Amino acid sequence: MVLDRLIVAGLDFSTVYAISGAAQQHGSVWWSKDAEAKLGSLSSDDFLHTQLASAFLCDSPVWMDSSTSADCRALEEAMGGPEELAKITGSRAYERFTGPQIRKMFRTRPRVYQAAPRISLVSSFACSLFLGKIAPIDLADGSGMNLLDIRTMQWDERALKACGDESLIHKLGAAVPSASDVGPVSAYFVQRYGFRPDCRVVAFTGDNCSALAGLRLRSGWIGLSLGTSDTLLLGLTEPAAPAAGHVLVGPTPDAPYMALLCFANGSLTRQNHRDRLVGPSWEAFNELLRSTVRGNMGFMGVYYDTAEIVPRRAAARLLQASGGRAVQAGAPAAEARALLEGQALARRAHAEDLHFTIGPSSKLIATGGAAANKEFLQIFADVFNVPVYVLGEHGNAALLGAAVRAAAVWSRDAAVSLPGSEPTLTPVATPYPDHDAIYTPMLARYRQIIQEMPRLH
């Protein structure tokens, strides 16, 4: 267990005054009827997994489960269509979301559904271990279930009815703000690991929500994770009804709402075309980028090596020369810049679809492996017209976010000001003055191009 490794590393848990955590989103944990009693009577002489072996009714469905398409369509129909569902819950129905997964359990394994007194998310399950009782679901992670009204911050009755029965609201329990102190750490962790008896447990949340907290994103700021897939995190002041992507309740007061956009064609697509154009060398690829001009003399491309999530399009590639004439290929340097500019334009276009506004205080914070490539980040700076920074002090924004939230709640409740509340950001790229004249017309062309791409149904 991680805590055992930390003790070996020399950490004194008696110095920890508050703790929080982050976990994968959308997964559900189905507790047995005696689970809460087991959580409250754990022996510090034994392992958690042996004492809680019978605390669960079934294996947990997780975000990789895509078997609920029929349940998604039924939920959307019950709510008046995908647009109405997105307006209320922040997302149209997605197979991995917890609501459709609960509906599948209700439909295919009714005995498990009826026998479960409580259902947790993975985050609130992990929180329950530290709390010694079943912890509440937090609003941020709870808004990734297709069940929560993101405006009223309450479970939506129609969505609950569509995914279960009248008992579902009791199985979920009341959701709490993410910045909630849910109680002291359990005696198990005090006795086994030496935690302070008054160490506070702050509600755990989802990994993407926690990453927003770790980046300290505020309204108007942009978080961009450049990984196998690219993820855009946006701090919002008001919720939108997204045609694609998700709007969630924000985990921090600085961003009351957050948008989450996941683009399937990220680093793997960039790498595939690097290999095709120049071979396995990023420096050679960057040389191609440096040999071209901003705007690429009007040459544009959209590269979907795999089916895209935002927008929902089939795998395809569409290239246009200046003036919009379709072409099959371009010079290696032109294609290299078209790939990166096309990706940056997509991230900006779909952020704007969520009513995200770029203002004078906006900035983009880049994380992930590709954030080390300054040529890439310069293109994002120009397309978004914002300065780009990288996070200086910690590589894992989700883990950092858990610590930041725990510290913030403890500081608030103890009325003690803590240093280090601002992120350590390193500036890496600044937009050129001609960005608007170049990229505003290209943004309109990008929107036209994706209308010509084959859609996913």
C-alpha cells in the first residue's frame, strides 16, 4: 500500500493535518448491507483488503465499460433528447458515465441493485476508507454521472427515475461541495499509521476535477494536457449545454464550473505523422515547423487517425490548399504545421462552443509529455492568443490538486493563512502580434472542414 511505502520513506503522518484524494471518474462501487459496520470496526492489526473482502456486492464497472449504448439512448429519450440532458446534467449520455452504468445494473442484475444500500463513486469509495464510514459523493465528481442538475446542485429526479427506481436517491446520498470537511480520519489510520486523531478528511473528487485544482485554474484560464489523447480543462463562471465534451461543477471557488474536452487524436497521432514525414525524431519534426510560417500559407489539415470524440467524427484525413481546394498530400513541412495548427484550432473552436471567452487575464497551462516541445506550445500560444506556461513544481496535477484542496479547506476552517497557494508557472511562449489576422479566418475554415468529415452515429 502507498502509505506503507511512505512510512519506509520516512514520512511522519502525525505532521499531516488534512488529507484529500483523487480517483478515476465514473466507476461505481456497490456496497453490501454490512459494509458501513465493517468500515467502522476495522482492526489496525490487519490489512484493509482482507477485512473488507465481503463489503462489496460485485466488481466495479469502470470508465472503460462501453456496453451501455442502449441505456444511454433510453436516458436521453426519458430526458427529452441529448440536448436537454446536456442542458441539465452538463453532458449528453456517455456509455462510461455512472448513470447509464447504474441503469444497466438495474436492468440486468436487479438483485445486486436492490441489495445495495449505498452506491459510491471510486473517489467517494477511497474517501470512505479514510473516513471509516461511507463518504458522500462530491459535487464535482458527481456531476460526471449524467444524474446531477449542475445548476441546482441536486440529483435530478427524472434522471434518477430513468436509471433506477425511487430508492436510487437514497443509495447515492446527498452530494456535498468538493471543498467539504467530511470528518476526522478513522481510528484505523491513527493506530496503524500514526495519523493525528484530529486530521481532517476533505471530500475526494475525480482525477480531472482534481487536476483543475492542481493547476489552480480560474475562470478564463485553460489547462491543456498533451498526452496519448489531449484533454482541455477550462474554468467557467457559468455552465453551458455542450454539444460535445462535458461541463462539470468546479472543485474550487475560483472556478464554479469546469469544462472537460477530450480529443482522441493527441500525441499518438502527432507521433504517427512525425514518423511518416521525417522518421522518429522530434528535433527533425521541429525543424520542419521552423521552416514554415504562421498560417502555413493557407495550407490546412485535419488528421483523425482514430475516431474523434470532439467532434464525433470517424477516422479520416482532410487536407486543403490555400483557398479551400482539397488535396491528397502536401510537402512534409506544410503537413507538419497543418497537423499542429489544425489540432490547436480544434481545441480553441470547441472551447468557444462552450462559451469560453479569452480575455486579457487568460493563460494556458500545459502539462503532459508533449508540453516539453516549445515549438508546439508556440503554435498554441498564437492560435489561442494567450501566453503559455508549464507547471513548475509537480508533474501530476491531479495528485497536487488533492493536496491543494486539503490545504485550502484546513486553512479556511482553521483561519490560518498558508504560503504557496499560487502555482509555480514557467512562461514558455507568447503570441505574436499578428495572431488575429492569421488565425481568425483559419478558425472559420476549420469549422467548415469538420462539416465535411464523416460523422459517427
